[in-house]
Amino acid sequence: MTWRPTEATLFLEKAAAPTVNDDQNEGYLVGDIWIDETNDLAYLNLDVTVGAAVWKHVSLEEAAIDHTAILNIGTTTHADIDTHIGNADIHFLEGAIDHTNILSIGLTSHADIDTAVDELTAHVLDGTIHFDQIGELSDVVITGPADKDLLQYDTGTTKWVDRTLAEAGVSAVGHAHNDSYFTEAEHLDTSAGAADAGKPIKLDAAGHVDASMMLAIQGDATEGRVIRCCRLTIADGTDASTLKCTLSNVWNGDTIAETNNVALDATTGDWSLSADGKTLTIESSGLSGTVMAVISLNVAYNTTGIVTNGYAAVASGDLVFIAISDVAGIAQDLTAIMDTAKTIQAYLTYITTA
């Protein structure tokens, strides 16, 4: 063992790492320390042979660790790991997988799957059991009397039922309706007094669905009835003794934009007001269809302090509103009770034609 406490030197202010030429000829000794202050790194001299000096990096930064100098850990060397990674027989890309070499997983093998796919393909392509449209149906598939339809309304069970097809070999596709076989009543006749009144649909004489019956209201067999609900708002008009009226849609109802200065004994837009101010009329010109009946009118908002009720009626296709006080049921002059900022709001439900 050699101890040279005065010979080892610390070389500072270096701007780069030492090289193999920083040897004994340059005055360096084993044990010298080289400090690269520019890159904040330190080196220890282990050999000063001329032209083959050995300086080892002694800093601990992860980026400076020399991977090749790490000794083998465990039983697997770096060479073993590199060989394993480079083995193309056990590492490959997805596109290089050989499907035929994959072992069967579970109870179904690849051969089973291939057989099942082939059977499914054959089933789909079987034209004897699959067809594209009714035009491809043959007389052998559907047969029946040439002058009768395929369905019959059974008045006993009140259901549509299949009829036995007696004559074979006669195409039933595209047959016209035979009026001599079906009667109008058997087609769910919903006209007044008919046995099937109230049924949801009706067929006409040609055997087609009567579309207008789809708009009939249950309880009213007349064709084309429509229920409507609106909100009626009445306020004070800008001019003296006038009203400001609006009709808003609530459900399937009509809409009349705000109309100002609806005057006494006059028609203003789609509104009319009687000379005494007690009858406000919504003209048919502002309504859909023809008003047939009023179902209800409910006063929902009232700031006049006088009117508590009201009612609506039908007059020659128009809707008529009258405000009633709670004092002996007296009709009110709407222009008189509609002072500044006063409002009445009512919900109106009525029936019209389509």
C-alpha cells in the first residue's frame, strides 16, 4: 500500500472532461481529481500511462452513469437480455401472427368457428327461405281465391282473422277488395249508430283505411275533430276604454299576437268588443278550423279585484268570452275594470274541425 498525501492534486477550473492524453507526461498522477466546472462533473485518475490515461467519472447524476460498466446482477447478463429481445421467434408484430398456429382456446376451436361461419353464409344465401320483397312471393307460397282478400273481420270475436285459402295455385298478391264479400260494417264502421262505432279506424268501400278517421275524437265519431288549448290574456289598452288582447298556444292551439286598443262596438284585427264592453269575441279569422264546442274556461290570473269567473261560448264559429263577477253573476264591462296594470288571464279549451 502506498500513501502519498502530498502528491494527489485537485485540478480546478477545467472546462471539459480529461482525455487519454492527460497522462504522466502532462504532470498528472494516479489519484488526481479533475473538476470540470463548466459541466459540473468530477473525474478520478486511475492510470497515467502515456497516451492511455484512465480518468473515471465519479459524479452520481443518472445521465452520466456508464451502463456498460455495471456488473451483472443475478443470473441474467446484459448479453442474455439483448439476445432475448432480438429473438424474432418469440417477439413479433400483430400483423405477423400466424392464425393457423394459434392453439384452440376454450371449447370452440378455429375449425369449429370456420364451420359455423360457412353454415351461416349458406343459410343467408338460401333463396328458398329468404327473399327481398313481396314481389318475389310465388303462387305456391301464398294462394287464395282470386276475388277475396286474405283477412276477414270476425264480428263474433271482433278481431281480424286469417281465412282458409281454399283454391290453390291462384296468386293472392295485389287482389282488389271484393265488396260483395266484406260489408262496410265489417270494416269498423264508425259512423253514427253503427255497431262498431268508437273503433279507432275505418276502411272505405275500396278496402283502404279512411285516414280522416284518425282525427276523430273518442266519443265524437264525426271525422276530423281537433282539441285545442290556448291562454287568453286581457289587459288595459293604451287608449281610453280599450283593451289589449293576446291569444297564446298552450297545446295544439291558436296564436294571435298582442293586439292593442281593441275598442268598444268595433272589430280590431281578430278581436271584437261589444258596445257595453261585456262581450269579447275572438273572431274565426284568427282561429284554426271552425269552432264546434267549448270544453272549459278557467280564470287562472286576475288582478282587477272584481271578476272571479268567466265563461266562453261559440257564436257562428267565433269564440265569445264574458267576465262574471261573484256578485249575483253579473257580467262586467271589461274596459271599466281594466285600470292601469290590471290583467285577466284564462285558459281556454275548445274543439274545432281540422
